[in-house]
Amino acid sequence: MSFDPVVRLADASRVHGDGPQAVPALRGVSLDVAAGELVAVMGPSGSGKSTLLNLAGGLDRATSGDVIVEGTPLSSLSAKELAGLRRRHVGYVFQDLNLIPSLTALENVTLPRELDGVRFKDARREAMEVLTEVGLEEIADRFSDEISGGQRQRVAIARALAGERRLILADEPTGALDTPTGDEILQLLRTRCDAGAAVLLVTHEPRYAAWADRVVFLRDGEITDSTSAALESAR
């Protein structure tokens, strides 16, 4: 494992609103995730887990402190530059999946790569490769309302893994999956880590947190503890 951080949160805070209405979502969080490292984030509802992922991937900006991805401070980027960095370097698995209903599974996975300038033929090949990895090659031409919730979840995971993204952000990626399929998805994330990606995984399941190299615990927007995981017996 490399110890150069792919993503670094440096005393990062996020406050929603102003004055008496201000609500702190994240409070002075510092966290490095290196290439080849899978870090699980756990904590109660409302503890700031999704906010941490949004800051790490540039979907939201820190109110104070900074977030650095691949050596670039996100605060220094324009909206256009930030969008380009996200497309090239960051793969997301959102809780609400964010699939486009009018596109097939294959097209949903292909689209972000095409938007980043990858030739259609190459983007389609990458998409089929990763759909095969998650066991969905047979439903590649189906629309999202024609497949099950678990299959939609795996399409969203395939979209996050397509290409050479070095930072994978996964917000409860196993939520709609049965245990065997969830284990397969964690194996995929682990394999991507071993190939050099950094993964931040939000989960409430100790079973899946046990696949991580570290587990970070959040409460009220602050890191309260961090411990090694990777419990082979739990896999």
C-alpha cells in the first residue's frame, strides 16, 4: 500500500445556514485515505457520514479547512474544473443510486466516461467489463424500471468502478443486496483497493466494515475513534 493520500481532509468543516440557523454537519475533520486503502465510516444517523463523502468527492465545499484530491486542493478549483476532476478521478455510489431512467444499464455506466471524452467504443467496452464483474452482463440492455432493486444497486456500483478512477466513494452500497451479493461487492471494492484505488465506504454493518483496513467512527460531525479492521474471520 502507498502512503501518499489520494484524498485528504484537513480540518474540514461544513456548516449549513448562517447565524442562529447555522447547523454544523461536520466539525474539523482530518482524514487521509491512501492508495490501496479501504476506510469504512460508521456512526449513527445524522453523524455526518454522507457529508464527509460529499466533501471528499467535491459534491459539496468545506465551510472551513480544505479537501485535497490527488494533490489538488478542491477550494482552488472552479465549478467546471471541479466537475472535470470528479469525472476523471472519483467514482460514486449514492444512497439513492441516481440512475437515469431513460437509459439502459449499459448506457448509465457508459455515460460518465463519454462525458469525460472517452470514445464511445472504449467507454462501452469498459462498461461491459465492469457490468460483467458485478454479474449483470445479461441485463445490460434493460432499463432501470425493468430490473430489481438489487440489480439497480449493482448498476450504480458498476458506474462508480468503470474506468481508472482512483477514489471510490460508496454510501451504503450493499443496502439493497442480500448477504452473498453484498460480500461479492465488498470483494470488488477490496480488489480495486489492492489495484491502487482508495475507497471510502459508509456502512452501518460491522460485517462489511470488517473488510476495511481502518474503521472511522463519526458522532455529531466529529471523528470519535479510529481502529484497524480487516478481520479475516468476518469475511
